[in-house]
Amino acid sequence: MNRVRAAGLLLALILAGQGAPLRAQVFRGDTLVLVVSASSAVTSLDAIDVKRLFMGIPVASGDGNLHALLNFSDERLRALFYQHIVGMTQGMYERRTMALTLEQGRRAPATVDEDAELLARVAGDPLAVSFAWRRHLAEHPDLRVVRVLWRE
């Protein structure tokens, strides 16, 4: 019985230690914001509409249906997306978006891996919605913050 407890304790310590580097990377004083083009009719989106949008479910705007662009330009954004925007693990998110694709013909949001490309795409499309670090928006007057998604 002592070996079983010792093995369980050792496993718990190992698993706890694996999360520590990510936590240390995430907390740097950044603010994650939801962004749209400055020409977009969108002035606000509530948390439910944000989640629906990033699940690939249509959210109507005055000009048509909005569409999401996933900003996976760094690991911190990816981790915060799953935790604070859609509130599920990566595996759960992928299964859910695949199910929506197969059952309802919905398209999963496009993923962009380069920050500059993502910001340019959002700036040029009044129906696009994405998320980015607030500090990256200083050089982009063609983008507008709709809401704060996460703050240290």
C-alpha cells in the first residue's frame, strides 16, 4: 500500500511540475483583446457570442455573418484561447468543431500563425473577428478593440 501511495504522490508531483513552465510564461502583464476592423459595424460582443463565433456558429452583424480567425501566433495565445475564450481543452474543441462540420456543414474558424498576417486580414475584412495582444495594436489604427478577454 505504501508503494501505491508513493507512486501516486510521485505522479502528482510530476504532473504538477509540467504545468509550471506554462504558468510562468503566461503571466507577463499582457492584455488579450477581441479585435475587429475599424470599419466594422460591430461595437460589442458578449461572452456567449464570442464563444459561438469561435466554435464556427454564425453570429449576425448589421452587414452579415461574422467569422472568426484564430490567432495562434504564439503558444500563450493558444493556451488562453482554449482556457478563456472557448473554455475547453484543445481535444474537446477539435472534436466539437469537427462534429459541427460533419453534422451541420459548419466550417471551423481559419487559423493564422503569423501575427502580422492576422492583423492585416482583420483590418481588411469588416466581418472578421479575432484576438490579439493589446500591445500589438499600437501600430494598427485600422483595428478596434471590442472587449478585453483576459488580463493579468
